[in-house]
Amino acid sequence: MVKKSKGISCCGTETSGMGCCKVESLISIDERGQMVLPKEIRDKANIKPGDKLALVSWEKDGKMCCLTLIKAEDFAGMVKDMLGPMMGVLQKK
């Protein structure tokens, strides 16, 4: 049986409790700065035409090391989940 170890990713974020990361595809950037997400990835992530994606970046030692795409609707939910309890505490004061 393999144990999951707690660790720090390249970006300094704790990786415990997160799913496994893997390279899904290599994507080329064209001369206009555009890229194409392969259909297989779009289908797997349920990304449809017109969906908005939030691009989240992390820096380590002053250099951008990680880029993550999150569906905007999911990102908004994460922000509300994190800020909601704090806002409740602030409103009580």
C-alpha cells in the first residue's frame, strides 16, 4: 500500500488533500499568443464554448512557476466559500 505524503509543490502550496497532478497534454502557443485546449481535455473538464476560465498564477522566488485554469463559476464559488465566513465575522463586529 502506497501512502500519500504531505508536501510542498513547486509553488510552495501544501499538496495534502489535493488530487493527483499530471501532465495531460503539451500545448503550443502560436505567434498571436493563442493556444488550443485539446478536445479530449475540454470534454473531460466539461469546458463548453462561451465558458469563462480564470487564470491563476503562483510565483516562487520572483518567478512565475505555475499556471492554473479554473472555470470562472467554480472559482467564484471558491472565493465565496473562503470569504463568506470572514465577512460574517466582520459584520458581527
